[in-house]
Amino acid sequence: MSPREVVIVGASVAGVAVADELRRLGFEGRLVLVGDEPHPPYDRPPLSKDLLTGRTEPDRIRLREPAHYTDRGITLMLGVPAVRLDGRRVELADGRVLTPDAVVIATGARARSLGEPRPTLVTLRGLDDALHLRRRLADGTRLVIAGGGFIGAEAAASARALGADVTLIEAAPLPFAHLLGDEMAAALVRPHREAGVRVLTGTPVQRVDRAGGTENVLLADGQVVHGDLVLAGLGSIPNTGWLDGSGLDIGNGVRCDATGATALPGVCAVGDVAAWYEPGLGRHVRHEHWTSATEQARTVAARLLGRSPKAVPGAGVPYFWSDQYGARIQSLGNPELADETHVVHGSLDEGSFAVLYGREGRLIGAAGRDAAAHVMRHRRAITAAPFPLQPTGGT
Amino acid sequence: MRVTIDEDKCCGYAACLSVAEKVFDLAADNIAAVLVEHPQGELADQAREAAAACPTSAIILLDDTE
Ligand SMILES: Cc1cc2nc3c(=O)[nH]c(=O)nc-3n(C[C@H](O)[C@H](O)[C@H](O)COP(=O)(O)OP(=O)(O)OC[C@H]3O[C@@H](n4cnc5c(N)ncnc54)[C@H](O)[C@@H]3O)c2cc1C
Ligand code: SF4
């Protein structure tokens, strides 16, 4: 049965995609998008890329134009967080109460920080963070980045483009090695050094103290790195605080079945806040990628309208991209589970290459740099050989 | 159905090619190219999936009005 009113909490990539898909599938009831940020819904990937370097501006990273929402009868309630979920009753911070027939949880995640934030000890998750960082990054500013993951690496590249002096600190011996293997990870760290970024690996940040106008970053091995500005790129924490007391199963994210349903009837979760069950892996996984957010949104919208979601070939295959130093890195599938790799295009010493990842003789992933077609054309093949990793199997 | 690409919007993510590799390819300039302009049946479904998967909404599907 089709609901009469749907409330989506979290007005970003996943939430907006659910709203659009509901309308596309013919849903005619009331549709409300609640978001705590005051800005009209915007896209996050540019925050560490073109928005940070000033190549694009906030009004150009909007997910949709204002008329899009009015034309489709999507009510936006922005600048107000939801503070409580009780069954399908959603309470907002300003006292308003919504009582729809279906609730979609799309509250995303926030950045893990290195301590009480201050203007010179920051994270990068939202538009305001990016604009703050951009204002502070000028020629010669000493930026210290804790964490060499995607956001750290992209921020390093963008900050170098602005002329900042950049130090990148990574706890592991090589950033990305756990995800993409040693060879590809080595190829990805080279551009940092060539661009003049100081890369310190194998030693996590222990503490950051401010003294005499300088941020002093203490590393586990005893080194101290001085900076004007410290950015933590240490991963994210799902925004589930408002769900305390709701009775939902919350671990690393809101636990859902393989189609986004939670244990509460009429309540689904999508995007960075959601940990969907992955039958192939035998566990819940919280994907934090743009594409997973939109794919999950389509599944949930179909589900809410009582339709069985159409199986999309290749859906469910994790996919992410990252733009660094003018090159695009893409990864598809589960390269982290591979027991063999093959370079199938270019070479790891060059700018452009593609690597295939196999396990027990089956193709389970593909990744590359500036080789979009060489990576992406394997998506169907990667799905065609779904990876039946049992919880007790594997190594 | 007729498939076209808004080349100003396309950023070369190749998401289209990953769901509809028979309908799209990437040209050397990393802009998507349409291989089958009037897809039918299963390929038409794939083209629709690709339009939904494109991060920049660069794929335009037009109804054939004849
Ligand atoms: C800097 C940066 C760069 C990225 N680059 C890439 C990339 O290159 N490729 C890629 O695949 N992915 C990238 N990502 C990840 C991608 O942006 C996320 O996967 C995607 O934004 C997830 O969408 P979401 O809607 O689930 O969550 P979010 O985008 O986090 O949105 C959740 C929204 O809910 C709001 N909210 C939270 N709590 C409440 C509440 N209680 N009430 C109301 N509203 C609430 C939040 O403020 C936010 O607006 C990047 C992320 C960041 C931060
Ligand atoms: S998915 Fe969209 S942006 Fe990407 S290559 Fe295809 S058309 Fe271009």
C-alpha cells in the first residue's frame, strides 16, 4: 500500500534522491525533506576539490534548482534538525511534530575530529567547513593534514594548488594500501611528493596543542609538526544521535536489511548513515560513497511504494572516485579482498593505468587513474561473479 | 527514445558505461559518446538506468515523437 505522507530526514545527496525517485515513480502524497543545514541541498564531493580551490562557487554545487522542489511538490524544512524519532513520529528542534506513514533516515555522517574544534583545528564535511578552509588557505599557509585518505589527499592537492605549504600525516605505512594494494597505493602517493607535499607515514597523530599562535601536532613517534591550520581527515561517524531511544538497531550506522528496511515498520535508512546487510559478505556495511547513496535511494523509494525494486545490473558494487592533482582515481568492487592483481592498461609508473583485482580466480574489483573506461567497463563482470564470502571464510 | 549527452555537464565519470556499456563509451577527451542513439528493449532500460546513475545528469532521453 502506498503511503500518504513521507518524511525524509537529511536533505543531501541521499535524501534528495529518495524524494525525486518517489515522485518519478508516481507518488502523489505529501513529501517533506527536513535538513539541519540552512543551505539549499548541495553536493559534497566538490567541497574538497573545485570548491576548495575556488574553481566553483556554492551556488553552482546545488543538487537541484529551487524550482525543482516547488515543481514536484517537495516541501523543504531547512535549518532545523530532527531531534527524536518515536515510531514514525518525527520531532523537530523547533517543536514541530511530523506524523507521516513512512520515514526515511538520511542524516549522513559527520567528520571525526582531533579535539574541540577551533578556527585553526578543523574538519571538512559541509559547505561552511569548506568555505572556512578556503578563506584560510593562502600562499604559504602551513596546513597540516591528519589522515591520508580521500578527503586528506584531495585537500592536500587543492591546498597545494592554492600555494599552501602542506604536510600530510598518515598512520599506516602507505595511504590506500589497505584498500587498493601496495603497488597502486605507491603510485598514488607519488604525486603528493612531486607536488611538494611533505608526506609522513607510519605514525599517527597523537595530540594537537595550540601555543603562541601555532598549532603543534605531536606524532606517535615523538616528532612535532608546526602549522597554522590543522585539518583532520580521519573518517566519519554516522549521525544517529537523534535516534537514541527509537529502538532502532544502531551499530556503525542504522542497521537495515538488504533493501534499506529497519526493524521499525515504515522506517528506512539510506546513504552514509545506513549500514545495509550485504548477503555476499554476511555482514552490515556502511558505504560512504555518492553512488551508493543514490542507488540505495532508488531501492528505498521503490520499496516504500510497495514495488519490488528492479535489480540494476552492477548495483551494489561499491564504486568511488577521487580527483587529485588533476587526475581522476576510480575504484569499483572490492579490491581490498584481492589475492592477485593485473595491470591491464598503462603502467603504474605513468599517469594513466588500470588494475584488475582477482580472488580465487574471479574478478572482484577494478581500479585506476585517468582510465575511466578501462575501469568502468568491468562493472557488469564484477557483478556477474558475485563474491560469496562467508563470514567464516576468507583470510 | 533518443539518447544524447549534454557535453557541458558530462564530467567523464563513466557511470553510464558501467550500467550500459553497449549504449555508451568514453571518447578520448573523457566525454561520454553515444553508441546506440535509439536503443530498444533491454538497451533502452539500460539507457534509463544510466541516466539515473549519471552524477551530473548529463544524459538526456527524448521521447521519439513519431
Ligand atoms: C569533502 C567530501 C568529499 C567527498 N568526495 C567524494 C567523492 O569524490 N566520491 C564519492 O563517491 N563520494 C565522496 N564523498 C562522499 C559523499 O559525499 C557522501 O557519500 C554523500 O554525501 C552521502 O550522502 P548522504 O545524503 O547519505 O549524507 P550527507 O551528505 O552527509 O547528508 C546528510 C545531511 O543530513 C543532515 N542532518 C544530520 N543530522 C540531522 C538531523 N538530526 N536532522 C536533520 N538533518 C540532519 C546533515 O547536516 C546533512 O545535510 C565526499 C564527502 C565529503 C565530505
Ligand atoms: S555518467 Fe554522466 S558524467 Fe559520467 S561519463 Fe556518463 S554522461 Fe558523462
